[in-house]
Amino acid sequence: MEEWIEKLFSMELLEEAAQKYNASTIQSKKLGDFENYVYEVHKEGKPYILRLTHDSHRTKKEIEAEVQWINYLHDHGVNVSLVHLSIMGELVEEVTVNGSSFYVCLFNKAPGEIIRGNDNRFGSALFKEWGKVTGKMHKLTKLYKEEKRERPRWDEDDLLQFHLYLKEEDRDIIQGGNELVKELQQLPETEDVFGLIHSDIHPGNFFYHEGEIHVFDFDDSMYFHYISDIAIPLYYSVWFAHRNETLEERSEFGQEMLSHFLIGYVEENSLSEEWLEKIPMFIKFRDYVLYTVFHKKVNLEVADNKTKELVQQIGERLKEDEPIVKLNIDVLKEIIAK
């Protein structure tokens, strides 16, 4: 979280936010503070997730659109965390501080647990279920109708203003990122391939419970190509578990992971060979975005060595034009054709 926003946040603010839902912060537990403040709170003895978003990050209408979509998916059988109404009957509440606002939402706490890359359950069954829930989300979203689009388009993200956050020594990365954005903007945007997506379904944003995946953290949801929601799970599976290995080793794992993911995905939604071929573009795009996120959100001069190493790895890949994973697309085509 940016330092100036941290100065606005307090436990008194958290308590005020929780009271709007009749929730208690007595046993609250902080779960995250990267882009939102996320706390576990309690209500009638049960745990819930309270999220506070500063108005510099999202508008109230953007958040309302997010949580309405989440509840639509929940109502249609997708394992996502239901968003609850406040005492006043609102999905999104507002708490003001020093002339700015935090927008507040209360979610069900998902059952299960995070599965780490070194867990023996981080394998074929989980990957297939991951693809299945993603495919179901996409299929349902194609039927989802909004009166007005409030969530941002992917190319409205300020992170794509690479020059704002990267330094002069990264000029080649800035140029490469700008060129890739232009290339992505030329892709078709029909209802069948472009719509509202989660945009961040990585292992830190779902729990695994009794063989099923429960997805949460829709804060990055945006209008983008559905294929991005396939590229991102692949990217983070490799990044979390095998980023320190060679390209050959990363690719062997990535090919296996995506194969099982696609088996699950096509059980719920169709995918054309044309879009399968575009996954490498979206994998590279994630490298550009993640590299910029670190430069925007983290003071790398005082960051720990692990964080510095992560950012250095991404930067080196971008400068050397090396993908995080190289795929055999022809083999993957056989999977979606079955």
C-alpha cells in the first residue's frame, strides 16, 4: 500500500467499517494490504472477510459492479464468496477520513485453504478443477447483462503507462510494453472472446476444499479477452513453483499444468485454436504488468532481497525476450479438439 494511504488507515477506521455490517473486530486478523486492506472479522460467531478500498484505487461504481457480478456468479452455482448487504441494505459502504473515502464490502470467508506450489495436491486434479471453474465463469458471464459498463477496460489501467513507473534504464522494456499493448488492442472484441474477467485467478486467490476451488479477490476484474484468464493461471503456476528453474524445466511443468487446466475448461466452455495460439502474447503481457506493479507499489531500494530478486528475474526475461514458459501449442490443440 502507498505510504500516504497507510497514514489514513487506523483500527478506529476498521471498527467503524465493521459496525456498518454488525461485525466485530475484537478478534480481527489482517490478511492483506497490497491494494486493499483485507481483514477477517466475526459476526454471530462466524468469520467473514471485510475489505476496505481507498477511493484512489477504485470508484464506488466500479466496486458495485464488481460485487454485483460476484453475486450473479454465486447465484448461478460458481464457488465464489457471496457479498453481504450492510445494515442499511448496501453492498458497498463508505467511510470517510481526511477528505477521502474507503469503500467497504463484507464477503463470506471461503472454505478450504491455499495450496502452495510445493504441496503434493498442486497437481493434475487441482489444475483440472481450476480450468473447470474458470470455464464456468466465462460461460455464465457471456450471458451476464449490465445496464452500463462500470468496470474498467484492460487498456485503461494506469499500469500500462509504463513510463510513469519505470526508470530510464528500462527504456527497452517501456518500448516493448507499449508495442505489445498496441498489438493486443488490434485483437477482436466480440462477445464470445471479450468480456468481464477475474483477471487474477492465481493460487493466492482461491481456496481448495473437498476437491473444489473457491475463488475470491475480484478486485482486478476488468473487461479483457477471456484467454487472459487462462494465461494468468499458467503464468503464476510456473512463477510460484518453478521460477528459479531453466526455461526448459519451467516449460515442461507449464505444458503439463495447462494440459490439465484445458481439460477442465472445455468441459464448461468452448475455446478455439485461434485463441489458444495467442496465449504467449498474454503470458508476456503479464510480465510487463507485474514488473510495473512492483515498481509502483514497492520501494525497491529498501525492499527485501527476495522481492528484489523477483523483480530482477522479470526484468531480465523482458530484456532478453525470454518467456516464462514456452508451449507446444499443437499438443494443446489436440486437447481442446477432443
